[in-house]
Amino acid sequence: MRVDLFDFELPEDRIALRPASPRDSARMLVVRPGGTFEDRTVRDLPEFLRPGDALVFNDTKVIPARLSGFRRRGGSIAQIDATLHMRAGPDRWKAFLRPAKRVEVGERIQFGHDARVCLLGSLEATVAEKGEGGEALLVFDLSGPVLDEAIAAAGRVPLPPYIASRRMDDDRDRTDYQTIFAREEGAVAAPTAGLHFTPELFQALDAAGIERQFVTLHVGAGTFLPVKAEDTEAHKMHAEWGEVDAETADALNGVRARGGRIVSVGTTSLRLLESATDASGRIAAWSGETDIFIVPGYRFRAVDILMTNFHLPRSTLFMLVSAFSGLETMKAAYRHAIEGGYRFYSYGDASLLFREEW
């Protein structure tokens, strides 16, 4: 499909720089097949679900994956920033470098210290490979848990570029950019639909008889990369590591067998569930990398309802929601949201999408 079909104009003042407080006070646009819209709030979610339905959350935990450092070449020094996006081994990470053109394969980058200060205790890495779009493979001098500790000490919250370009990260972001149920470290971007949940909302969902299940997909920085191709067939997705354990798969199959619906909290949970589901709709235990790319025409096998934030124009995520609820329906929903003052992107408001039936 033509990528320009997924374009729309978004006023800059619609981009949220801070989340709603409390989290579940964010607005929620309910979108039903055929373009019926309802303006509600996230804390109203239990009203739209039935006893026996199951919410599926991504329990990945965001690490402080933004590193600043420098490389020396002879007498010259260049400032280098790296955003880690996928672990490739105990001592190595795939990362996006800025500016990548200032670094060559085999050169060293010293993170965590200013170029003018002593390098004792700095976090150092060698550029082992370089790819397209500023991507590189970094091999660190440290490994395993020791490397994790060093990254946690030297790194910063990896705010999305549309926020980071407008303000610096701060201590609030270490809490705000993390779900209350995060437990499996490895993401460099938050599963943002999950940011809306509070203990109070969980209590209300429990009282309504709604199940909770958890899967893990370590969201990578590639989720923010624009689609530069003119046609979706020419776009290559970045892979992300995920896991659905056997107990969760069995529980979700049981929900379906009893007539309940599977409600994915976020596109990350949805992409993982669809990767783990066969053509008959049965979910199996699954672990590995997924680069599933969902565009209109895709037949959904696992998910009945999707809760998600509002996404960037021409992005793979807007393509996904257009596949789920219909392109024309989602264009109309986004027009409604923009005109109605909804807040967009990672810290923005939510939508609750009911799947378009074939």
C-alpha cells in the first residue's frame, strides 16, 4: 500500500510532553466499527468490558538506554550519543548513534564521562559493525549484570524524539515513563498504553471480573523510525525480542473457549500475541524475535479489542490500528481526536478500538 495513505496533519500543540495525573484520568476515545465515536476517560474502561474478558499487558521494563560519550581520533574529540535498542549478547548491544558519520568500525566510544575529565570508571565500547540509518553494534568492555549496572548508572531515560527534542528528561520521567507493572528489564521505549493504569483502576477491573495476563516484548527504539519507503512492501521492520509463556497461552486459550474476549493493552502486546497465534486462532508458548508488520488486509487471529495511544502519521503503528479498525474509520477517529483536543503520542491520551469484522 502507498505510505502516503497513512499521512495526516497534527498540530504541534497536540503532542503531550507530560502524562495526565493521575494516570487513569487521561481521555479515552472509544472507536467502534463504522466510525461511531464516544469520548470517555481511561477510568471508564471497565464499562466497555465483560466478565470473563482478559486484558493482556506487556510487562517489559524500560532501561536508561540513552548514553552520551565521545570518541578520540588523534587530537580530535567528537561527542557521540547512543540509544541502545536491542541486546545482542552479554557484552553487546545494537544501538543508534548520533552523529554516526563521526565514528568508524573499530573505534572506541567512552560513555558516562565528559571528555575533559578523568576516564577512570568510564563505560567503554568498541564499534564492531555499522549499518543503515545510524545503527551500529557496540561491544562493551563489561558484560552481563556488571554491564547492566554500568548502563543504569551512566544512562538516561530514553524519551521519544518528539519529546526529547522539546525538553530534557528529568527525575519525573524515571517514574512517568514506566508502567506500574514493569518487571522484565530490556525495553528502550515504554509500552505506552500501559502507562494509563493505576492500582485503583486494577481494583475496578478486578471487581468487574476482568482477567489480567502478562507477556513480554522488549520495545526497541526502531518503533520511532519513520517509514521512508513510498510503499509498505519496501519497508523493513526492526525485530524485537518477546515471550509468551505456556501458562499465559493456556489461560488466554481458556478465555476464548469460554466466550471471553482478548483485549490487548498496546500495540506491542498485540504484535506479540499475533506472532504467537496460529491460523486457527490458538495461542502457543512462544519466544524469539518478531518483526511482524501489520497493515490493512491483515487477518487478526488473537486480539478482539485494542487499547492504544494516538500514533505518528505515516508510522507502522498507525498502519496497524488502521488494519485493526479500518483505514477510513481511523482517519475519521484521528480527525475527531485532533479537533477535540486529545493529547497525542507516548504521554498522551488513549483510544479503545473494537476490531473491524471481515
